[in-house]
Amino acid sequence: MENQLKILLAEDDPNLGMLLQEYLSSKGYTVELARDGNQGLDMFLNVGGFDLCLLDVMMPKKDGFSLAKEIRLKDENVPIIFLTAKSMKEDTIQGFKSGADDYMTKPFSMEELLMRIAAILRRVSKQEPEEVQEEFKIGPYSFNTIDLKLTLNGGESKKLTTKESELLKLFCQNPNKPVSRSYALKLIWGDDSYFNARSMDVYITKLRKHLKADENIKILNLHGEGFKLITG
């Protein structure tokens, strides 16, 4: 079929993962299989173009709930279905809080999974595309993500570098919320190596200087977690 829809499947059980990949591929989907949560995030960020995510909850390195939250930082709209052996009400609630569109408890019927995928994709295809936000307000500053300009009170403008702009845009998309250091590095630099981390710290320092005219605006270091843009 033309324009095959692409699914990210994150499942650490090798037998079930292979079975699901083969079954969904036979039904016309392109399926990328990740063996743990970290690999799933890498695929989502670097392969991209996914129309739907199937995430196992209990995975090594990064569980499905954590992976879903990081996917949601990058894409608020991509459908997510959790696959899990857990059936407690609390787990279901946590799944939906993590950004799930649906939740299937193992063992499940392949045919039912296929029908749920089709139903979600039909619903999503009817939605209007989300308008991309080009400008953000940060206290007295205006930040234009197209021309990479940071303007103070409608007057003096400063041209940001591409990396500065990408970092500031990520913070603006998550105002007053923690942004994972690892997520930011993988999204903007491609990996979270030591040298890229040091490079990011330099850009964070530059952004703080750019925003210093308003003392209520801060980019906080969150120990062991990442950063948070406080907008006043």
C-alpha cells in the first residue's frame, strides 16, 4: 500500500515484539521495534514520522509511562496505546495521565488491537492540523522562532544562534515545567554525550544573559533532572 502508516513499537519481550511486528506489518503498517524505553525514545527522536506509538509499560532502562511523557514533550498529538500486564485501576489512571489514548491489558486479541489502532487513526485523521506557534511571550520579551529573534519590550532585538533558539523554544513549550537534560540533548544535539552536555551548559549560560533584563525570569538547574524556565 502507498504511504504506509508508521508505528513505533516499544516491547522488551522479544517473542511478543516480533509477533506484533510481523502481524502489524502483514496488515500494511510499517513497524519499528524498540527493545527498551531508551531505544524507543531514540527511535522517536531520530527516525521520526510515527503515526502511532505502542508502548509496553514494564520495560528496562525507561518504563512506558516515562517514555510516553517524553514523547509528549516532542509531540502532543501522536496517538499512544499502552500494552501491559498490569490491570489495576491505578495503573490505568496513570497510563492516561501519561498521555495514553488507549490501554490494553495482556494477553489481548491481535484482532482487537488492530481494530483499536484503526479506530484511533481514523479519529486523528479527521482532526485539523495543529497550528505551529511561531512566537512566544517571556515576561517583557517576545521570542520569534522563525527569525530567531528575542525582542525586549518591542524594542531592542537580539539574533539568537540556532542552538540557542532550539533550547529556548523547548523551554517556552514547557513554561514552569521540568525539562529533562537527556531529552533536550537527544532532541537538539542528537545524543546525550558528555561533550554535548558541556556544550549545552554553555548555551544555557548564554540564554540566561539574554534574559537578564527581567530578574523574575530564570532558567533553573534541577539537580539530577534537568532545567526549568521560570517566566515570572
